[in-house]
Amino acid sequence: MTIKEFLNQAFQLDQLIEANKCELERLRLLAESVPIPDWTKERVQGGERSD
């Protein structure tokens, strides 16, 4: 492997790492935007049964 090939491989790996870091940040922001249900509120079960 020549020096040029080695540096090119290192450059490609660096680009892959940066792309993965961007994807990780995007997924982290997406996970933080998911609403959490409020379980302290009363639940409505429905109306009268009509059998």
C-alpha cells in the first residue's frame, strides 16, 4: 500500500465517521422529540353500556 492509498483510506474513514456522527445526532434529536404520555391524568373509560 502506497502512502497515497493509505492517506486516501484514512480520509474515507474520516468521512464515514463524520457521517455516522451526524446520523447519531439526528437520531438523538428525533428520540428527544417523541412525546411522553402523562399518566397522572384521569382516564376516561367510555359511556354507558347498551346491551
